[in-house]
Amino acid sequence: MKKINILHLTTAFVVGGAEKVVLDLLKNLDKQRFNASIIALSHNADMLPEYLESGIKAEKLDMKKGFPGMVKVLKYLDHYIAENNIDIIHAHLFHPLPIASLLKLKHPKLKIVFTSHSINIGGKAREKLTWLLKGLRNTDIVFSESMKTNMYKEDCIVIPNGVDLNKFTAEMPKHDKFTFIAVGSIRPEKNHKFLVGCAKNLKEKGLDFELQIVGGGDENQVLIDEIQAEIKQLDVEDCVKMLGSRNDIPELLMKAHCNLLPSLFEGMPIALLEAGAARLPVITTPVGSIPTLVDESNGYLSSLDDFCATMEKVYSHYEDAKVKGIALADKINKSYSINSMAEVHGKLYASLLER
């Protein structure tokens, strides 16, 4: 049986939730049926070694801004498609979408799949362009029914994100001090700076805790500096720690007591799925597809106005919170594994060539 050749096209090899799930997807696709490769448009190479170490064909293009940069990339990808007999382009995030659409015009037999990875793709102009390009795509993937809007194809497919559950099977002792943890790229929408104010509030109430903020990246340095300055200004250096980018996320989660996600917008965040897999109680804003995963039975959906109070509630009534954490872990084990996600993607790819 001829293998299906799939080119995954992404924005950059930065360290982030969308980027991690794409890596796990490619690692878990059936190698007997699919040849999967990935190309990133920009220069960032943080996660590139992980692809190469996993035996995945991967490269970056260092795309320059402007029309000449786009033309150069299109010429390269046009040659890549022909040389590698690409059957499907799976575009992840917004920037690869117009590139994939233009390549479809040159290669009409190409099948185009698009996953935006967020409910917010960057403004009305991008939403309009995504809508205009619908006719050139074969399938759109969203994470829940609530993500469906008219910018996606009417028959878009719901495939929830998944995590590698094998990374969360170990039993690890918790930190002696109650530890809140927030994992995610340091970006404005992740709202880490807000948590520093919460730490100040809880410290003034006499709570003995540590808040770990995990995430980094050179492209985020300005915001990282702002958060560090806020930590110093609010005098919470003793209880707020910025750990930067880490490769031991499962261990950090399993040693912590509660996961925090005060995001302004999301898709289906991998950080939340990983926290659930680690049996952590979670406090999160009800944005994006999160309410399809978290409810009052397995976590804490909180507005920003109530977020600090919810942190105090979990700290003070931790036995109740642990019950919710176990319930969320059960749900993730049943419905959000990377193996099931990869299997559904595989069936989708095969069906596109059978149509």
C-alpha cells in the first residue's frame, strides 16, 4: 500500500502548546501508512531538535517579511511538494494558511487541512481571509463544537487535542510548600502578569505558598522582563519563581498542588490537558474550548475577578480540590490521549485521498 505523504506547515518551532501537540501528533502517526514531514516558516528553532531526534523530517525557512520573502518560500515549497510527492498539506496556525492556499492553486490535487489551534486567530482581517480561503481547503479541524464559526468550513471536524499519558504515570511526592504552577509560553494572552498580583493578595493574607511560572523564549523577552519587574515591585520575590523554559514539565506538574490558567483566550490548551493528566486540580478562565473539558465536577472555572479568591479556596480546602483533580484525570484518560488523536487524524488523512 502506497504511503500517504503529508507536509505539516507551521509558523515557527517555538515552545508552545500548539507546537507541542503537533510534535506529539507526528510522533504518533502510523509510520506504516504515513510519511509525515514538517516545515516552519520563521527562523525560530527552539523545538527543531526534538523533531530531528524523533526521526521526523523537519526544517525551517527563515521567511522574511514582505512580498519577496513570500515568493521565495512559495518557490521552495513548490519544489518540495513535487520532489516529495506531497499528497496533503496540514497548515497549523494562521500564517501557513495563505501559503498552503496559494500552493493549492499551483497543485490542484493537493488536499489542504487547516487547524487554527485557537479561538482567536489574530483579528477580523485574519478571520475574513480565513473565510475567503474556505473554498481552497478540504477540511478544517476545531477542538469543540463551540469553536465552530462561519470562517471555518461547514463540515469542519471536531478533534480534541491529546497528550502523551505515559509521561504522567509516575508517582512523585509533592513539594513541602503548597505550590501553584502556571505553564505556558510567556505571551500576553496567557496573562501571567495577572498572577503576580494574585500572589501579592494571597501573601498579604498570610498564605504560605509558592507560585511557579514556567515558560520562556527569546521572542517573549520584553514581557518576561515586565513580569520580573512586577514581581520585584510587588515584593513577592520570595513566593513567585519564574522557571523559564523547561523540559521536565510532567515532573513539575506532578510535584505541584494546583495548576493555574488565567488566559484571555485559548483553543484547547495542552498545558491544561497535561495538568489534568498529572491529576492536578485546575483553576482556569472559561475561554475557548475549555468549558467542554472543565466543569464544576472536575475543576474550577473562574472569572478573573474571582480568580484570587478561587486560589485561596483551593489552598484552604485542598482535599475537595484533589477529588476534582482525579475526576479530570479520568476524563482525560478516556477522551484526550495523543494516541486516539493521532488515530483520528490518520483516518481523516486517508479519507481525503479516498474521496
